[in-house]
Amino acid sequence: MTNISQAGTFTLGTRTVKRLGYGAMQLAGPGVFGPPKDRAGAVAVLREALASGVNHIDTSDFYGPHVTNQIIREALHPYPQDLVIVTKIGATRGADGSWNAAFSAADLTTAVHENLRNLGLDALDVVNLRIMFDVQRPVEGSIEAPLSALVKLQREGLVRHIGLSNVTRKQIEEGRAIADIVCVQNQYNLAHRGDDGLIDQLAAEGVAYVPFFPLGGFTPLQSTTLSDVANSLGATPMQVALAWLLKRSPNILLIPGTSSVGHLRENLAAASLELSADKLQALEQIAVK
């Protein structure tokens, strides 16, 4: 079994987590909507993740909706003491599976209580506020109102730590003037590197950066260079992409998702993959300009 401790650890608020975690998005049905075809298989993936040493799970009650959190509770409750479950709020799902903004104070309060209920928790370790001015990408706009509503829930003891998702650098600065922000979750991977400078800044300040779609998301990373490096190492392209992220900065926490035990094991094996200087140099050329 792979020892994911080789990838190191980093802090999330007052908690320490291994840098290779697990994202639960793919445990829901197609399009992250409805139940999975194989619920027992989804339970097995979660249990395998913990058996492999994972102590950081990323989820949301709008996955499904409600589906992934209910499966997490079924599979893992009562939770191990060292397990950190990170959730996010700020969106709801339409009856057609659409992703809709939901960050009024009432929306956020409802979302926190739904996460608590479906996960079977009294308080949430970390809640990422997903900013939905645009579903696909960060767009400027003040986040003071929704973040202040989340801070109120934190003061009530329902939320321990706060993070931000799908945000610009300006929004992060605004957010950090309102609350202690323990992590930022934006799209970032080997090919999409718009947050390079932000990652370095957050690393210097001890703030975690959690890339979503670390393997490209719904459009998996494809590159001849990536495939060539992987072949030379006897690894898969996705393992190399994850290993590059681990090498990129010590504050990067990975949450690759899958609904397959075999694929989970492949992802976690990235912890022990070594990338030489020449291979890193080749991979650096992949980024979309």
C-alpha cells in the first residue's frame, strides 16, 4: 500500500492534514446529480481512502444534492479523530441539475445546517464559501455580505474555520480583512496556472491552497509532453500531474476525486513519484499561455 505520508502535511486552521486527500464530488450520479449507480462501491472508495491514510475529505451538500454527504456518513461515521471534512456552501442545484448561486444569509444558514445534518456533525471543520458571481470562473465583486453571514455562523459555533472558493486575489484580500481565511480553493493544474503568483503569496503566509480540477475536471488533461514523462517513469499521466502539484508548492493540498477504488489507489501512488529537474522543466512548458 502506498504511504501517502511521503507527500508531507500542511495545516488547515488548527488541524494538520496529509497533502494527498480525497474529493467526494464523483460519488454522486452523472453530472454530480442524483445517486450513484453503485452506492456500495462509493462506500468502498471512502473506506479505502481512510485505510490508505487519507485524513482530508472535500465535499459539499450541493453534490447530489445531499448524496455525497449522506454516503460519507454511511461509510465513515463515527469519524476518526484525525479526519478533517471540508465542505463548501454558496450554491444550490436546480431540478434540471443546474448550478445556481445561493449566498444570501438565509441560503448560507440553511446550507450549513444541511451539511451538519447530512454529515452527522455538531460543527463543520472547514467551510469554503463558494463565490458564484460566475459558475465557471472567479469574477470581481464584493464578498463582504456572504462572508459576514458565514462569520456569524462561525461565532455561533457551527463552523470552526473558513475558506474561500472561486475567488480573485482582490476578493481574498477583502475576505482576510473580515475573517481568518485558512484556505483558498480555485481551479489550478499543470495546464491552467493563472494562480501561480497567488499560490506563492499564500505559501509565504501559511495559507493552504486547494486546487479543484487538479486533473482537468470534466475535461481531463491531455498533453504529449505529459504522456511522454509518464511513460518514462512507468506512471500514468494523471499520477505525474498530481506529483507535479505536490512539487509545485508545500501549501498545495490535493483532493483528486474518483468513484473507483483502483483509480483511487493510482492517485494516491503519486505521493511516492519522483520528478527529476529535467522532467519538471519539460512539464513547466505545458501551461496554457
